[in-house]
Amino acid sequence: MTDSIFTKIAKGQAEGEILYRDETCFIMLTIAPHAEGHCMVIPLEQVDNWEELDDKTYIHCLDIAKKMAKLLKSIYNAPKIGLSIVGFQVPHTHIHLIPIRKESDIDHTNAVRKDLTELRPVADKLRSAILAQGGF
């Protein structure tokens, strides 16, 4: 299997704004956010369909997603954090976390592609918040 862009980012072979990483997964900003803070929890193991993840990885990724969602909610004062697992564009499970104010905010066709230099201040802000609370 060819490495996905997410695997390449995790290996340091491609650029991406990684916010957090552990032995099972990592969190990074998406390059096509719906809103500031839109990030993804991605297992290090490259598995195309989320339902094919082993239970331990699945549960861990959702636990990290829950913790990150709480942080996003507090930083962005969002009434909800949308969670979406779609995966048509990249064959590597990724859990979108999106600060939302209404249901249509989670519509993936509304995403706006950003340059990594535009995302860096957001990444710095979120990394600092993760560190300030002692990680996950």
C-alpha cells in the first residue's frame, strides 16, 4: 500500500501542522477548514475505513477526539463541536472536529483551502492550549 499524505506527514516526509501526537494517533489541522480550529484525529496506522480499525485504536482515537473537542469548545466558545468521518479524498481514517454554530457549518463542500502559513498561527494557539493543560 502506498503511503497516504497523512502517513507522509506523520513520518515527516510532508508538511502539516501537527498539534499532538502519541503512540497511536496524532491531531493536525486540516488544509481545508470549515472554521478556525478545524482539526483531525488520525491513527498512525493507515486504515482506509474507520470501522476496520482495531478496537483499541478506535477507542483511543475517539477518546483523544473527545478531549480535543472539549478544548476546541472552550477556546472557540462554540456551542457544538461537529464530528465527521468521511474519507473519500484520503484513504486513511481521519476524524474531523469542527467548531460549529449551526448544522450547515459541518458541510464539507463549504471548506476553504488554506496555505500552511495561514494555518500556523492557529496551530501555535492550539498547541499552546494543549501544553497549558498538560497534554491529553
